[in-house]
Amino acid sequence: MKTTEVEKHKQVLKCLPGRLSDIEVLNILQAQDINWRYIDVIKDLTDLNDDFISSWLNISVRSLRSYRKPKERLKDNMKERIIVLLSLMQHGIQVFGTKNNFDKWLTTKNFFLDGKEPNTFLNTITGVRFIDDRLTAMEYGDNV
């Protein structure tokens, strides 16, 4: 990745706290131009493939790849998903120490989640919040 891209990605992440309230999400949606760069940041924060990311955004892999083009406009519901996913990813990397450890946790069946992989919950805003709550519980000693 080029240095200018790294700086742009840092700017994107700088405007997002690790945990977002509903009002913060609304403020970000109104104040920021949520565009293809945010999708690139998601891609940089995980080593998981486009199949995972597109399922979290409820779009096809082909649509995901087309959204990563600068001229494509994102729909409002897509922008919201991107913001909450970025926040979750920051929180997960903070809890696990590295993106690799967080990716591994996301893709491993979990006894405390009825044997499901945490990533299977990320296709809804409620699911993202649920997984974010599980991360917070882990910070406080819950062994999920």
C-alpha cells in the first residue's frame, strides 16, 4: 500500500471511535463522505476474503468490487453498515491485539454462540452490535 493510501486510511479511522453510539453513527453519516475508501479500509483491517465482506454488507462479491471504484455512490444503508463494521473491527483488533487473531476468532465456531462463527452475525446491524457486546464482555473477563 502506498504511503498516501495509508495516511488516508488513518484519517478514516481517526474519525471513528472504537465504540459508536447511534447518535455518533448518525453524526458521522451526516458529516463524512462515506465512499469507496471506507471499503478499502475494511479490506485492509482484515485478511478475510471478499466473500466474507460482501456477506457482511449483504451484497454480492461483484457488487462489492464495483463499490470499490471511486465513481460509485454508496447507498445510505450501506454507509451505515460500513461505519459500524469499521468500529467493530477496530474494537476487535484492540481486544485481540492483531487483525490475524481477530480474524481467527471471527471464523472459529464458538461454544458461547451456539457453535456458530462470530462472523455469521455481521450481516445485520443488530448482529454487529451483539458481537461488539461480546468483545466488551471479553474485555471484562467473560471467556467468549
